[in-house]
Amino acid sequence: MKRIQECILKLKVWKDTSGQDLVEYALAAGLVAVAAVACMPGLSGTVNNVFTKIGSIIETNVH
């Protein structure tokens, strides 16, 4: 009888998917973080150019 109860408990644990959502969200967040880090070097040059142009426009028009 004890063996049957152990098998039933194992089956219940196997079917339990309550923690699955947390793992999926953690994997998605990790993927977004990796993608953001991969894009940063390419975007930093563009952002720097934009702010440099804005700074030069402001400096020429204010003075």
C-alpha cells in the first residue's frame, strides 16, 4: 500500500506545473537582458552622435 501511495505522490508532483510560469518569465527576462546588452555597443555610437548634434545646435543658437 505504501508503494502505491509513493507512486501516486510522484505522479502528482510530475503533473504539478504551478512553478512553470515563473521559470518561463525568468527565461524571457534573461533573453531580453542578453539582447539589450548585445545592442548597446551599436546604439551607443548613434546616441552619442545625436546628442553631439543637439549640443552643437544649441551652442550655435544660444551664443
